[in-house]
Amino acid sequence: MKTYSTTFRVTKMDCPSEEQMIRMKLASFDTIEEMNFDIPGRTLRIIHTGETAPLDEALASLGLDSTLMETIEAESPGTSPAKADDHHQRKLLIAVLAINFFFFLLEMVTGVISRSMGLVADSLDMLADAIVYGLALWAVGSHLSRKKNVAKLAGYFQLTLAVLGFAEVIRRFILPAETPDFIQMITVSFFALLGNTASLIILNRSKGSEAHIEASRIFTSNDVIANAGVIIAGVLVYFTGTRFPDLVIGTVVFYLVLTGAIRILKLAK
């Protein structure tokens, strides 16, 4: 049977969530031999046998604005010579997941102690990243129904945290509340910034620039921005002597957590 290489343009594929959504949607196709994702380029190349139309229809059903670009005959990849590199990439993702989960715990505890919604929100953003990295690691070789159940539980858990976070922000806007400890805000966020920088360095050790590794680089780069936002909010708390800069950055980061939860829930469909 002939093997083909089909390239799709996926305009709305901009983070690991969309990649995993596509992987899970196409997991039932036994004609697929390999999938190569280019997140920055918004393209997906599929090595497969059989017809292209079913793949095109499956991608279109996700609503990610996919377009079939070309289909050419290709050699079957057979046994991939890149198994060692895949193992190396898996180890890198495990290290990044551990860093994100550690700072989730650190920021959550210190956020509660320092009364900073910015730190609490950023901790949930770190948790969201850890969940995405975990799903990326679990994507290959797991049973489809198991992956869907994991995605569904993770999505609802994160959605619940985001809603509770928004409610707490609103409560603190309306009712009198203590000004957060700006020193802890700045200090912990600075160390989280170092953690995300370390994650980027670890990810850059990978020789590859495709699939989940490149997506993880983009995701971690966004975390650096969130960390910087909390640091700036801490500085503004110091100069203004009010809690409002912290509440504003908390609202922004909780919004990011909410959109991440929605994306994860899409994985379960």
C-alpha cells in the first residue's frame, strides 16, 4: 500500500492544547504512521496510507480553521531512527513538568500566606502548564478513552479553580481586604521566573524544533510574561500602598487559566 505525506494548514493551532486535541481526534485512524506538528508555522504534516479525505474531515470538525495544502507520495517511515531522541525529549518534558509543579505548590502556599491573588493565580497557571506537559507525555501509547478521561478531569478541576479564583478576586474588590505582602510577591515571582527560564534552557537542549517541544517552549515563554506581571504588580503595590494592582494581575492570570481549562475540556470531546 502506498504511503502519502499530507500537509495541513491549521490557523488556530497556537499552543499544546490544540496539538493534543488533534492527536486525540486522529488517534482512531490506523492509517496514520506519523504526525509532525509545527506550532509556530501553524502546519501539520501527516504520514499515512489510504485516503486523505477522512483526515481532512476529522480536522475540519475541530473548528481550528484547517486547510489541506498538499498530498504527495512518500516513503514509509518504518522504524524511526529517532527513538533515542524521542526518549531524550521525554526526559526533558518530565523535568519541565517537575519544575512547573514545584512552583505551583510554592506559589500557592506563599500566595495564601501573603494574601496575594497574583501569586495564587500564577500558581494555577503553573498547574495548567504541568497538566498540558503531562498530557503531552501521555499522548503517545495511551488508550484513547483513558486520555479523554484524564483531560476531562483536568479540565473540570482547572475550571473550578478559575471560577473560585474569580469569585475571590471579586470579593476582595468589593469588601475590605488587607494589602498583600509585596516583598513575598516579588521574591517568589522572581524565583518562579528563574524556574521558567531554567525550563526554557532545558527545552532548548532538545535537538528537535517540532511537535510538543516547540509548543512547550512557546507555553513556557508565556509563563515568563505572567511572572513578570506579578513582579510589576508587587512593585505597584509598594508604591500605591493598595491591593488593587495585585487584584488586576490576578484577574488577568485567572482569565488565562480559564481559557486553558476550556481548551483542555475540548480535548475530551
